[in-house]
Amino acid sequence: MRAAIDFQKQIAYHRRCLALLPPPFTGNDLNRMTLGFFLVNSLDILDQLSMTNPELHEDWIEWIYKCQVPSGGFRGSTASKTAGGSIYDTAHLPATYFALALLLILGDDLKRIGREAILRSLKRSQNEDGSFSPVLLGGEKYGEVDVRHVYAASAIRYILSPIKPEEDINVSAAISYIESCKVWPLRLTC
């Protein structure tokens, strides 16, 4: 027998986590944008986002914009922001997707985003095989490469549409990369 979900407890937990992360999650502060996306999205799915204070929405939007990197994109948290413009204070591909999605969920008009810088960064982060590296440090690509980042890049591209041809990623290479990731089912015979 399945236990029923206590929606009120879920809602209270998500709201509490948006205000203050519980101790087991504080080590994930650099991933706060990701956590925020799932928490805010959960409240939206549970039809509770409209029940939160509009001033709180504005606070969340302002925090997201504080995570924007001038070179293009968003960092995962303000905790990684440096004062002097270090190459290590860089955008992260999934954090950029989560930031844009959060801004849309919260009703922002996206007028303050660095659209052209994000598109340039997105284009530079694409590898020759069509995949994407999640981080650019001083122009060099870093991080694990897998199909999740193609999804994030595609979603960013969609959100920032329309895109001029010179701003665009290599779409056919991205499709080829996705096709190369197919895993055919293993058939066992007895």
C-alpha cells in the first residue's frame, strides 16, 4: 500500500529550504541555483508559488541577477563571486539554464540578462563533436561532457530565441552527438 503524500509538509519543507538550507545541504551552496530551481519549480507545480509573498519573488529575482557573470551566463551561487574578476568566477552551463528558467517561472521579463554574452559563451562552450563543456576558464573548456549539457544548451538557445545565424551553436553537430549517445538494448538469451 502506498503512503499518501502530505502536500502541506512538502510545501512547508520547500519554503523553509528556500529561506535556509538544512545542515545536510549546506555543503551544496555552490549549487544553490540548482537547488533553487527545483524548490521554486516544486512550489509552482504544487500551485503554491502564487501564494508566496511577491516581495519574496523580487528578492529571488535580484539574487539570481547577482549570479550573472559579465562574460556570459550565470554562476551557481553568489558564494563563488570574486571581487577582481578572476577567471575562476565563471558561468556554469546548467546554472545558466536554471537561472533563466527560474526567472521565467518567477515572471521576470529577462530584459536584464546579457543575451549576446550568453549566446557567445554558449557557442564557445560547444565541442567539435557537438557536445558542450559546462565551464569556460580563461577560454578553455572544462568539466564533464555528456548529453545533459546538450539539453541545457538547447534550452538556453530556445529561451533566448530568436537567434541570428552568427550567434547560433552548431545544431547539426549537437544532433549528431545526441545520436552517438544512443544505447541499444542488450538482448539476453537463455
